[in-house]
Amino acid sequence: MTVTRIGVGDPTARYDVVVGTGTLAELPGLVGDAERVAVIHSGNLDTIVHPLVGALREAGYQVHSMSVPDGEAAKTSDVAVDLWSRLGRQRFTRSDVVVGVGGGAATDLAGFVAATWLRGVRAILVPTTLLGMVDAAVGGKTGINTPEGKNLVGAFHPPAGVLCDLENLRSLPQADYIGGLAEIVKAGFIADPVICDLVEKDPEGAVHPAGTHTRELIERAIRVKAEVVSGDLRESGRREILNYGHTLGHAIERVENYTFRHGYAVSIGMVFAAELARLDGRINADLVERHRSLLAGVGLPVSYDRADRAGLLSAMSVDKKTRGATLRFVVLNGLAEPAVLSGPTPTLLEEAHLAITSGARSF
């Protein structure tokens, strides 16, 4: 299988997201003339990490494998401090490299550590989950969580490259793969309706790495994100549209103490945002129903009643898009027509919340 290269960034800071099989063969070339390499990785990836570390050592690099907890448990200040201490003990310099291997949490953490060590060293990201490939590892946003919210501490730090080996998806648990689909569907609703068409055409194939349209879906989602972030590297404008579904999604993750899959929370958040847009007169009920049917068709949740509205509102109040006391939501004015709804009325929020709690089911 040939690889596809999708460029991200502007002419002064550009890198490639490489999609295909055998992409790790490009890793030594990206590491370049560094002396030391820190491989920060989730603890359950021995079959991926061991060959990667071996190849780097064969190429002559001093490689230090640094395991971190799985999932959001990795994105804490305690874990970051431990990694900084380990880099210090190994005398990492500005010419050395951090390689992040794992899902979105691992690459977020590795990127943040690289951004903050000596005020910035090179990072190379090797996402091993669907969520990591189409979202977290692309765009240069890094971060860790605090008790007050998700990704509230972070930095913009574009990687030197992103290597997406599609073979790694074959061993991904089904629930995690389905969770990653939420970010692909999001790209369809905000920018590329062909994504929605492909998922609706073959929902059973969409939930499997070997599906007929899998590679096209992944590449289309990456291209959407690459196009948006290349024009807004520091989230000062249009990049905000990538947060469609994330305001409520992040609030759900917080009230669930980060035990809730990100993609599942974003799926619910997209339905909530669609209901807000309908209630505000921006879209019709058919587009809201398309959200529900498409997302539910691939096994994603579209309703939620495990936290009260007051708790969710409190969690949403620390969202990064909030300005002062004003909540702001990415919504749609139509398919692939994203916009921002600023300061929705309490009545609007209440009605949208009722719409996602009606008929809520366990998942």
C-alpha cells in the first residue's frame, strides 16, 4: 500500500501527516541528527513500541522508553513532572527528540512535554488509535487536564511529523474504534459532506479497520483538519469550528471523571449542538435527525441523562471557548456551514438538554 502525505502548517512551519502501512520506516529520517530519543508511550503497546525502539537503536540513537498510564490518566501534571525529571536525568538537550506513541492522550502529553522541555524540543507523533490519527495528533495542540477541566493547560507545538500506520488499527478494541469515528463524522458535518455520505452508505463497514471506505474516511478527516489548522495555527479564528460537539462533550467527560470515551461524549455533544441550532432557527429538524441516525448507525450514543443540567452547565463554563460568563457553542447554519452561537438563553439550553435526555439509554 502506498503512503499518502498530507501537509499541515504554513510555509514557515510545515510538516507531513503520513498515512498508510509501514510508515514507521520514516521515523529515523525524521529524528535526523539527534543523539537522544525519548519514546513516551502508553503502557499497553509493547508490540508496537519494542520494534520501534529497536529500529532507532539500530540506527545509532540513545533511546529511552518512558511508559505512561493509559488514557486520560496520563494527562496530569504529576505525570508531566515525572517525565521532565527523566529527561533531565538523561541530559536531554534542544537537539534531542521526543516521540509520542499511543492514543490521543499519549500524544497530547508527549507533545506538551516536548513543548515545555527547554522551551521546546522536536516532537514526532505516532498515533495508534483512530481518534489519534484523525484528530489529536494533527494540528500541534498539546495539553494536560486539571480537576477543573480538560486541556486547560497546554501549548501550541507543531510536531516534526505524524506517522499513521493503518495496520495498528486492526488490534484496536471495537469500542475505541467506534469512538474515533465521532471525530470523522464531525469533519463531515462541519466541512466535508462526502464523509457523511460514505458512512451512511456502509455503516457496518465504517466500524471496521478493513471497511471498504476506511482509508478514504481517515484521509478526508485528516485533510479537513489540516486545511483548517493551516489557516489558523493558534486557534484565533476559524480553527474553533473543530470543536463542534466538544463544549458539551468535554463537560460530560469532566462530570464522568474522564472515564467516558471522548468520541462518545463528542457524539452526544454534536446532537446537543444540532438541537441548539434548530431551536435558534438555523437548521431544520431533518438535519438534526441526520445527526442522530448517522451517529447511532455506527454505535455512537446520541442521548445522555447521567448528569443534571446544572452540573453540565458548571462544567461547560470553563470551556476554552467561553468568554467571561458567556457560553459559546460551535453550531451549524447548514450542512458544512459551521458558525458560533454566543450566549444562548437559559430557555434554549434547557430545551436542548431536554432533547438529549429524552429516551436516553445506557451505553
